[in-house]
Amino acid sequence: MSRVHDMGGQTGFGPVPVADDGTVAFHADWEARVYALAAVLRQRGLFNSDEMRDAIERLPPAEYLGASYYERWLGAIETLVAEKASHGKGPA
């Protein structure tokens, strides 16, 4: 059974854009800030890559499909920070 985030190989979503030089491409400054925020929070130990992916995959389907790539990242970061704060878990 396919879930909303399992779009690889599904029809109707178009090709995945890839930069020729292999760099991370940002369409707007805020996307670079979200990327940097995620990197800093990972480095500080707030969450790891598996937790980030899980939080992205837990976004409600309508939100997931209506969001851009970095909007999904931001939604996942918001979820993780709220969850960690409510459990009293944060970076050491």
C-alpha cells in the first residue's frame, strides 16, 4: 500500500529536478534558512535525520501534497521542536 509520501515512481508528479552541479538549489532565501535551521538543530542533537524523515512522513496528506519541499521540512521541524519541548527533551 502506497502512502502519500511514497511518490517515487508514481505517475502524475513530473520529474524530480536535479541540479547539474549536485548543489542544493534554493528557490528563495527562506528555503536556505530552513535548510540551515535543520542542520543546526541536528548538529545540536535536537533530532536526527531519521526523526526528521518520520516527521515529514507524518504530515497530514493534504498538508504534505500542498507543501513545497522546504515547507515540508519546516512543518517537520515545527512538529519535532513542539514534541521535544512538551517532553522536556532538548539539546544538552
